[in-house]
Amino acid sequence: MPFWDAYEKASEEAYAKDKARCAALPEEREFRPDFIERLKMREYMMKVRLSYLKIVEPSMFALYAGLTSEQKAMFARSMRGLIRRH
């Protein structure tokens, strides 16, 4: 399935970027972050998730369009962690 291959490649690219980002983080914090720092970290993580979505979105949409109704339901359930509501 070529759509799956494209989605898998995009996911791997996004994962590699995230892995590099994580490797650049310090192993331990020297201080407990205050409210503003935690808010900044939250914003940063939202940007990271948006970056991932921008990488995989085109291939994900193409893959989803080629699925049956039953497969779409299964796909949607598997993506719950990616698209969380707050």
C-alpha cells in the first residue's frame, strides 16, 4: 500500500526530529521551573506536536482517504493519543 509507505516514511522523519530534540535536552534540571517556565515548556511541546502534524499530515490524509469505513474507524481509534482534547 503506497499510502501507508508514505505515511510510515513521514512518521519516521518526524520521530527522528523528535529524537534529536530529546537528545539535546539536559538530563536533569538544575532548578524546579516556576509557573512561567512551565507555561513556556507547555507552549514548546505544543509547537513540537504541531511540527509533527505538519510533517505527517499530507501522507496521513492520503492514507485515510484510501481506507474503508471500518478501517477509518480503527485508524481514528489508534490516533486518539495524537489528537487529544483538553
